[in-house]
Amino acid sequence: MNDIQFAAIPLQQPLYKEVKRQIMAELISGEWKPGTAIPAEKRLSERFAVSIGTIRKAIDELVAENILIRQQGRGTFVATHNRDRLLFYFFHIVGQDGTKQYPVVALDAFARGKAEAEEAVKLGIRRGDPVIRIRNILKLADAPVIVDEIAIDQARFPGLSEKQFAGRPNTIYNLYQDAFGISVVRAQERLRAILADARNARLLKVAPKAPLLRIARVAFTYQDVPVEIRVSTVNTERHEYWSEIHNTER
């Protein structure tokens, strides 16, 4: 008997996924800017020639991904970065009793350099391309708890100066969004335990070789474009990492 081989035929994706892709395209183009309301579901259904149910399912996913935000009685808005958004979506260090508080951030270093191999891979740039490296010390309850070391592609943040960064009126991600049109919509994090080296021991006021938590983050804008890499070194003597996982399957 002869073997019969069938060519693989890709399954058509659900219609709401295509609507979601089109909404994302409008966000990327800047038609709907952070903090503004997107059109009502009825208008979107007419625009994309689909049912309101299909629109709602697409929007549900974007809300679950924190790209859009529903406000009861007001409509659906493009997410904007502010202190509350940082605290509840991107800041995961809490007291051992579960208490969250906004950290006091102090700039420790701001320098320009050339991307090393690992930085280049994570930022999607070439080795040797210009980067900006930033180090912040974050205090909770008046004690240094976190050392943040950040690297960004200088070409994505033209003209960013130490004065502008240090004097930002809001969060770092708000600065990216307002000054450079870059919205961080998601992040990947990897965690591992480490021992304090001499520098982190000094900055966090702990003994050398004290146990610390290392959090390596890559932050992404729309279409999964990496815009920032960040290594957070955390003193977990009185604090711990907390993350809430939502089921976004539909």
C-alpha cells in the first residue's frame, strides 16, 4: 500500500483574534493614545464589520493583558502608566505580611556605553550599539531594599539625559510613554537566589554573602519589541516576591 501524505493546512484563527490584531495595529499607529477612550463597542463592530460579541471578546483579551482598561460607566481606555499601575502590575516586592507600598527611588548612576553581547541579544540590537545604563536604589520603610540596574537602547530614547531621568514627575515607564511614545505592555521575569557581592552589600547595607533575590526582567512594548532590560537585586530579609496569576484563556 502506498503511503499518502497530506500537506499541513493551517487552521484559520478565530475572528476575534483578527479583530484584536487590528485594534493593536491602531494602538501601535498612535490613533488611540494612552489615557484616551477607544470607540464604543457598537462603533467598533461597524468599523470592523463583526458582531459586538466578537468585539467584546477581543477587548476582553486586551483588558486581561493590561493593554486596555475598563472603567465602569465611562468606557474602555488605553492603559497609561502611573504610580498605581506600577504598584499593581510591575512592582512585585511586598512586606512579609503582604503589604505593598510605593518605593522611594534614588538615582545612583547614569552612564552611556556600548551594548555587551547579552544586552544586545535581549534588546534586539547589535553588540556595540549605544546603550544607557541606569542604577537606582529603592527604599521601603526608609531602608534600601532593591538595587535596580537598567539598560536601554539609546536609539529608542534620543536625547534622554540624566537630568530628565532624575527629574521625571512620575514612574520610569510613564517617562518612556510620555516623552518617547514607548508603552511597556508586558514583562518577562526570571528569579534566582544569589549571595551579596561587595557592591550590593554596600548598597543594600547587608553583610557580604548575605542571601538576596535576583530578578532579571525584559520589558516589551507592542508586537513584543524589547525596550528595557532590568536586573533587580532584592534584600528579602523583611520582604518577598509576590505575583498574582490570572487565567486569560477564553
